[in-house]
Amino acid sequence: MSLAAQLSCLSDYDPNSFSVDHARRFILEQLEPIAASERVALRSALGRVLAEDVIAPCNVPAHDNSAMDGYAVRHADLSPDAPSRLKVRGVALAGKSFAGSIGPGECVRIMTGAVPPAGTDTVVIQEVVATEGELGEIVVVPPGQRLGQHIRLAGEDLAGGKPALAAGRLVRPAELGLIASLGFAEISVRRRLRVAFFSTGDELCSIGSPLREGEVYDSNRYTLFGMLARMGCDVLDLGVVGDDPAALEAAFRRAAESADVVLTSGGVSVGDADFVKQLMQQLGEVLFWKIAMKPGRPMAFGRIREGSRAAWLFGLPGNPVAVMTTFYQFVRDALYTLMGADPVPRVPLLPAVCTAPIRKAPGRTEFQRGILAAEDGRWTVRPTGAQGSGILRSMSDANCFIVLGPEQSGVAAGETVSVQLFDGLV
């Protein structure tokens, strides 16, 4: 079934005002992860997606060990309601085995990470004991110690032979360390997603060149590069393509031939040159939407082909803030899905008290730029100021989106709103 036919089957589909939720769900339903994988050195796996389960070859930790500095004792030697005096028989150090075993009324000084000597089953932290004798050869243990306390058991973190991490997991610093704890020097990950992008429009000027009358510097390619690079994509910047059918067709064909995903900015809103849309559709199947959102109402989605290859296409608006907003609300999740990330790392909506009124028309979702802060023990948020879709400074000043749903008609000062933090998103 074609994309257009699938789209028309959606409930509540309005071709002139597609909802944010419907658009996001429709996009993700079309995508399948890339299948290719490669083995890389562990440090090179940061930010990549695991291509196969990581099976623990051994227990982690490999042996019982002390979680604290203190004394390894036999719990049976401790009085439940009075201090207990024990004789110290030596020191157990991390990475070294303790020779001998411990008998009744005896204990061993133990360091964090050391294996408890045979016969001991409990660790008493050094802060609660008293010592007697010139060399501290006697320790006095207060009552109330629990059997097995402060001992990390073998396999407590990971059990040998069991999956430690499932395929699809995004490798973050914690996963990197966990894999290292299993002794793996390299792992299998999905290959990097290849993304090509370019900006369209005769009014755009590349940085480093003087502006002529009516021109503006192209910032979109730099925000797109930043967003894609932070996601770990291989990026192909095809530059600025003017309003010329032959040049645009060549750019689309080159992008589709070499990339998994093609991103464009500009050329999808009402009034733009007809050949931009015609070329997209001529090279594949592309849907153009009017999404009930602000900023970022116009967007295109589909697939374009070059020979035997096909690439997913996102035609983003031309205004800088709209480019970033549509990328984070639609493209980001799509790219993670194509990378094979499972689950897709999402940034939740959190409540905060809005300290300033916000005007809004009902019927659409708005993503206003806000500054979130902690005040008097509660989270507050305020808009950055002017919210025009061309004011890129509003994204630079902000640390969150203020997300206003389609049913909302405005916000009064003191009202609770939903925010989406940039930290973890941008």
C-alpha cells in the first residue's frame, strides 16, 4: 500500500491540518532499522546502537567482596544486644587472597573490594567500631549488625551466561563501563546512519562570502550538522542549492544515491517554486503536510529513489527555529528508529509553573522556547521573549520547549504547563 493510501486510512486524518501525534506515529510506523553492522573498538561504540545481545562471560562481580572498609566477622560471634569483642587476625586487601580462615571470636580487617576470608559472612564498617590495644588487635563491635551486610555477592550485578545488554541498546557512558566490566575489547554495533542534507533558495548565502542585497546567511545547514553529529550520524553536507530545477534534481539524486536519509530545509511551504515539490514527487513518493503546530507547519515526508537505492526524505521548513523544532519532534525519533535503538530514547514532558502569560490560538500544538529554573522549591518556566520562527536566538537562550497542546487557548501566569528539556534532546 502506498504512503498516501496508508495515510488516508488513519482516523481523524485532516490533509489540511495533520496533528503532531498523528504525524509522529505515521512516520515511525513506516520505518525499519538498517540491518548492517560492524565490530568496533569499545571506545568507538559510544553513541552507537548494539547490533546483538551482550552476553556476560562471567559473573560481575566475579567473587563476593566487601562493599566498605571495615572488619570481616562471623555473624554468629556477635551479640544481638551487647557489644562484642573480637581478635583481629590480619588484613584482607583487594586483589589479594587472604591466607587461612577465621575461627570463633576472630575477625579480619578488610578493605573495599577484598574477598571476605573463609568463615566470615558479615562486614562491620570501620566507623562504628572501637579498637583496643596498642596495635588495635581487639575491636569492639556494637550490637545491631545484620547478617551479610556490606558484602557484594558474586554475580550480583551480572550473572555469567545471561544477557547483560540487549540488542538495540544505545551505548552511553554507563553501558560503555558495563561492557568493559565484562572484559570485551570490541563489540558489534549497527553501522552509522548516513544522512545527506542541503538548503534550498536563491536568497541563501554561504558563510565566508559577502552578502548581496536580499541575501541571508544560511544557518540551517549548521544547526542540522550539529543535531546530526550529536546523534552520531555520518553526515554529507551538499551545501546551498538555488532555485534551479537541474541543480535541485542533481542534489536529490546524489543524496538518495549515497544516504539513508535526506534532509532539506526550505521549499515546502505555500508559495514556493512548484518544481521543488514536483521534483520530490518525481523522484519517489512524497507526502506534503500542513501540521497543526507552531513553529513548523509545512513539512514533507516520504521516500526518494536513485537507481536501486531509496532514501527517506524529510522536507523541513526554511525558518531556523522551525527547522530545529520539526527535527526534534519528528526527525530525531525517526533517525533513532532507523539506527535500531530500542527503546528510542525519549525526553519526557515535565510540569512547571509558568511565571508569565502566554497567548495562544486553540487547535494546534505550540512549542514555545522557555527558560526553566528552580525557585522556592518548585520548577518555574518563562518564555524567552519573542517567539518568531526566524528568531534563532530564542533557541540559544532557551533550555526547554514549553509544549502547549491543541486544546489550550492560552496560559495565565501561575498556571502549570508541560516542558520538554533540551538537555538530553538537543
